[in-house]
Amino acid sequence: MKFKEFFDSLLDGKLIGQKCKDCGAYTCPPKACCDNCGSRNLE
């Protein structure tokens, strides 16, 4: 997810985040790696 997509969603009144494909943790705002396990495998 790109920051533009994240901020555009905020303007639409929606809060979106990323889900780690390895551990299932969610993160918001978008980051390069998972806060929980450090994986870069985010969707």
C-alpha cells in the first residue's frame, strides 16, 4: 500500500491498514515491514 492510497482513504472517511501474510498482524499507517514479526510480506 502506498501512502497516497492511505491518505486518500482518510479523505473518504475510511481507515485502511496492511496485514502481514506471515503472522496475521495488522499495521496502520502503512510501513515497510511488520511491527510484530519484521516481515516485509505485507498486503
